[in-house]
Amino acid sequence: MLNNLMDYVPDGVFSVDTEWRVTSFNRAAERITGIRRADALGHRCCDVFRASVCESSCVLRQTLATGRPVVNKVVHIVDAKGQKIPISVSTAVLKDERGRVVGGVESFRDLRLVEEWSRELQQQHSFSDIIGRSAPMRALFELLPQVAESCSTVLIEGASGTGKELFARAIHNLSPRRKHPFVAINCGALPDNLLESELFGYKAGAFTDARRDKPGRFALAEGGTVFLDEISDISPAMQARLLRVLQERVYEPLGGIEPVRADVRIIAATNRNLSQLVEQGHFRQDLFYRIHVIRLELPRLCDRREDIPLLIDHFIARFNRLKTKDVSGVSDDVLARLMDHEYPGNVRELENIIEHAFVLCRGGVIQSQHLPPELRIGSAGEALRWGKGMSLRAMEKLLITDALRRHNGNRQKTAKELGINPSTLFRKLKELRLPPPPRKPAV
């Protein structure tokens, strides 16, 4: 009866005997960890959970040694898919009717949703938030820490939806300025007079409705970073004002007479080719060279198709947390359609597609009927059409990665599906420099 009742508790709960073998494992524990009850019962808890504290400072071991419970200690476990999950744990000693210690019990709460909400509120992003294993992304990952450590101005070029602001935030959060504000502004969304007051602020009396001083974005970002999105859209007059800030590190608020020093790092971004705009006379050459100190070019999603399965898994996990659903993945037909799409909206478009599918999906797997109308597949057997310019090596990488994902890292099943020997698969993993598949719990 107690075990049945525990299945209705929203937190994960498990118990162990004095030999650290799992004696109970409730339904919430299965859901949070991705580990079946049958695979947990009878096994040592450290083999099941692989928590960050198992080896060095097991909280349940502390409780059994001291008799004192632990309440809401934050640790990390690794689930069945190899993903790191933050949880808060509480522990207690289990005794029989005679008062003898017969084991321990631990409850744990999934903190992924809390972390997601916190990140959404704070709008903070780190290096690990950028998803990708393709060659273009790995090249950017190698550059990011070095770019972040410098104080130089950065120009990020890339099509809409490639994640320019995400990269800018990652640079800021890896930099020595990370304890100071990151302030973003879309330069193309405002006319000149509003953009000037937004960037530099104004003094009381500067114009009719200016009853008090208002600080601009440069003042708000003091000590931190200003992100100028769509810098290619600003007028020649504003280009001249920005040039002065970059050259002399000073600016004047509207209606001000004293120059103000700007201790900020500038990261600019555009979805257009600035060098071409310079040649056409639409962008100042001197300003271009000021912001072109370090240039990062973000690849389009269709140029890194091997990252699409990773991004799909990332968005599914994210929407599962935000929408409290339990969608396990996409069907093979949907994956084929998503791999074939050209993505003019890039990563943002893929995210919107997955969110659309979440609204319509009532089961555990996203099917073709859950996709937006323009992406729905006419027949279940529609062939996958690979994107133009995809190399044989990239295609091979993609097929192996996706097969491993579908089989939760099981090499035997993956090799069988691909029609190759397991030893051949192991050699391919080394040749293609693919990370080893996640290990499943010991059974």
C-alpha cells in the first residue's frame, strides 16, 4: 500500500537497505531520471543515480552515519540519456519497529524548470547554451573564450535567427565584465531621434517633455557590454556619433554640454554584409574598421544540418519543462522533413516549428500532422532529400549520431540498424571524432 501511495507523490523517492541496494523506487523517480523501476531495484544506488556527490560526499551516507537528516541540498545526477539534471535532495534514516536502522530514504525534486524560469527572468546565457557539434560551430567555440577575455570590439555577422544575441551574451558572460550589465538595443527598430536618446540619454529641458534626466543605454551598461543589433540600419548621422564613442570613448547626452566617459565594451551585429555596404557607400568605412576588430560569422542552419537532431532534442527538453509535457521525440518522417527544410529563419524557425508541434501533440512522439501546414509530409514514406553541399563525411556523421540517439547510445542496436559490425561503428566514432554514447545504468 505504501509503495502504491508513493507513486502519487510528485517528488522522486527511493529507499536503500544497509548494503546500499535500492529497495523502492517511485514513479516520479522513474520520470525524473529516465530509469525504469525494474532497472533500479536491487542495484546499488550509486550505479543507478551517478550523482555528483555519490563518490565524495553522499548525502544519504552522511545521514546514516550521523542520524541527522539532510534537507533540500542541491546536487546533480546523470539521467539515462547522459544528461546532467539539477535536483534538491532530502534524506532520512529508515528504522524497523524495534528502532534498528534498516536503511535510508531519499526524496528529490527536479530543479530544471526552476533553472529555466530563472534564466528566462535574468536573460543570462553561457557558453553551454549554444548547441552544436558541427565543424563551423566547433570553430566558433574555440574562438569564444579568447574573444571574451579581450576588451576589443566584436562584429557578429549572420542571417536572422542564427543566434547573434545569444553569442553576444555568451561573450559577455565569459568576459571580465560579466558582473556588470549587458544592455541590448535593436538599432533598426528606432528612428534617429529616438535611437540617439536611447543610446546616450538626455538632460532635463533638452526638449519639451524632458522634465528630468534620463540615462541612456551606454550609462546603464557602465562597466559592462552594449550590444548594438542590426547596426547596418543606422543613418549616416548616427554612424558619425557612434564613431566618436568608439574612437574617444566619450559621448554627450542630448541637451548636455559635458562629455561623459563610456566604460563599455561594444558588440555589434548585423544580418547584412557590411563590407558590401561600405563599397556601396551606405556605411562609413572608418566606422566599419572600428567595429571590425574581431569578426564572427555565424553559419546558417542549412549549413550545419548535422546539428538539427541536437537542436530538436534541446527544444523538446526545454518545452517539456516549460509546458509540463512528456514528449519523447519526433518520428522518423518528421526528422526527415526537418532535416530537409532550408530554414530561411534558421534556429529561431526550428524552435517555432517545435513549439507549434508541442501545441498539437497529445501523445509521446511528434508526428507529421503536428507540424505547420507548409511542412507536413504528403506520404509516410517520403524520402529524405539532403541539403545541397552536404559532404559524404557530414552525412555519415549525421546518420550515426541520429541512430545512436534513437537507441539511447546502444552500440549493438545502432550497428545493427546501420548494417555494420559494432567494431566498425567504434572505428567510425573515432574517425569522425564523435563523442562516446551515454552509458546506461549498470544492470
